[in-house]
Amino acid sequence: MSETTKVGIIACSGEEIAAGTISRLATRRVLELLRPQTTVTLCLPLFLAGEEQERRFARQHPTITVDGCEKLCAKRGTEQYSGQVAASLVVSDILGDRVATCHRSARDFDRSDEEAVWLLAERIAVEVDTLSAAHSTTDADADRTASACGCACGGQPAQGNLRLDGKTVTVNGLPLIFDQLFRMGVVPDDNQADRLLNAVRVYHAIEAHEDDWYRNAVAQAYTSYYRGRTQPDVPADALLGN
Amino acid sequence: MIDVRPDVTEEFLMASNGPTDQVLVIPCSGIGKVHGLISREAVYRVTDALMPGHADTVCLALLVTGDAETREKVRHHPCITVDGCPKLCARKNVEMTGGEVALGVRVYDTLKRHRGAQFGSPTSLSDQGWQAVEEIAEEITQTVHQVVLK
């Protein structure tokens, strides 16, 4: 993907509702962790309070809006002040009844909020990939192997390494993927191999002919990770190749 | 740093023909820095814990898109805006709607008083970040008291 065609993500500002908080956190997760090389964002109210530079946003970037509720403020605001959106997601449609158990303040966050953020972030990432493919102008491998975080946080995305047929492959977000699976109670056994593979596939491009290699490598890495979490004397990070 | 307009409360009460029992506290929507998160958490602290029933919030985006119900609410209640950055999105949007800003909190000025502190990230706050939330929430609460309990 070209530097000039990064995908824009506009989160619902929704301060009044929990879905707004989930929308913002999921957007940050995509920006910082899942697709740091290919995404940018802007605060929605800046369209009104800002200047021409802000208002050009959706004209410069294929833009995904992530609305908290059916009022679709992000979509309507973006189209009113900036330009047509490329995709419109609605938190309540994606998460359904799960939203009812979420909280708007981080002070009250629990497991249901974490899971909601992950599910929504995964959905946004899929949408980013679809738009990226449509706008792709350069080798996608450059994005897969780059390590610097492209967002404003100035940090590095969490990464983990897999040993794959004698090669070391870096996967963005692997520690967080494993952490989420661990929190969901996933135990490393043969029945879970496909589930693990599919979880990693959301964040890391895997060709069809690589499935077996990745399935084994991910299962092995998760087994080590799981052991590290359940046996405190084994450092989990070390088992991710970091 | 707080931008106080003590005259606004009087103006509002006169214009609205009577006292008000609720203040709208409207935070910034910023997701690029920690400032936005601090502004929202300070607002939730006030609306949910310190002044429930006397302070409420609305989605800033609803003002941006011109939602009729939200605009009416903003025009008929004194507002406190809590902005994360100098673009002052919350304040500008309330004023453009015709609302009265009784107090404009600027988070970035408050944080300057804690030089060297690490407040967290756009998605999570450190202990110092939560302390800043409490500080701002206290300042907001004082104004809510002045407006609704006078």
C-alpha cells in the first residue's frame, strides 16, 4: 500500500454510551497494534472545529466509520463535512447484546469490555484489509515485516516470533492474541489448533499452502505461552521468541 | 487552568426564566493522546459519582451532526466543556449550537502543572493520570455546585 492511501478510521465520539468507548478503544487497537502501517485517524468533532486540512480527510483516505449506535454520527458527520465513506460499521450491529454488559468508563472495565474491544477491532481490521487490497499499490510484504509503529503513540507494536520450517517469522500482536485466548480459557490441545490458527490469521497474512506450518508453529508457541502463564517460573515473553 | 465565566450562570438563569437543576458536562472526543481520555474520565467521575442527577453528558458528535434533541438540550442547560487540546472542539461545537459555556476546562493546561508526570496513553491511564482525572473532576464539581445549588 502506498503511503498516501492509508485507510482512515473515524470512531464514534459517543461519550454518552458504552458503545462509544468500545468504538474508540477498538480503533486505537487497530491503529497501534493490528494495522499500524496502514491506518490513520481523526477526531470526529474536528470536522466542525478544525480547518480545511481536517475536512480533506475522507477525500484523501478511504475511510471506515465505526459508529456506536444507529444514529450513525460518524458516518453522517464524515460525509457531511469531509467526503463519502468507504465502509460503515455499527458497534451494536456487530456486538449485539454484548454491548449491554459494557461500560463507558475505564474505571469499570471488565472481561466483557475486553472481549468486545477485541471482537470489534478484528472486524475493523478485516475491513481495513479489504480496502487496503483494493487500494494496494506496493508490495504487501513491506507492511508485514515492518516493525515501527506508525501511529502517534511513538511506541512499538507488541510482537512475537514463530519458528516456521527453519525460519523465524514475526507476528504483530502475537502476545496479545495469546493473552486474549488465555483469558477466554483456551487450553492448548489438538482440538484447538484450527482455532489458534484462525485467530493469528486475522492479524497476519497466511497463504493457503502455509496452513500446516503455521498450525503447528502457532500450537507449539501457544503451548509454551500457556505453560508460562500457568507456571510462573517460566517467562512467557521468552517463549514467544522475544 | 480553568476558563471561568462566572457571569454566564447569572446570564443563563435570567435568560431561562429560573434556576436549573442540571448541568451538561461535555468532554472532548480526542483519541490521539491521553488528554481526551482524561477529559472523558473526569466527566464520568462527575456524572456518575460526584454529582449524579445534577450533571449529565451528551455525545459531542450529536452536536456535530445537528441532532435536534441534543441541540435543544444544550441550548436549555448550562454547559461545562472539557477539552483535551487547543482545538477546543467541545467548546466550539457547543458555542456554534447556541449553548452557553459556564466553564471551559482545558485539560492540557491542567496537565502542564504536573511537569514530568506520565499520565498514560490514549487507551489507559497511569496512577498520575487518574490523579489528574480527580483534580479536574473536583474543579468541574465546584462549578456544578455553584450552578445548581445556589
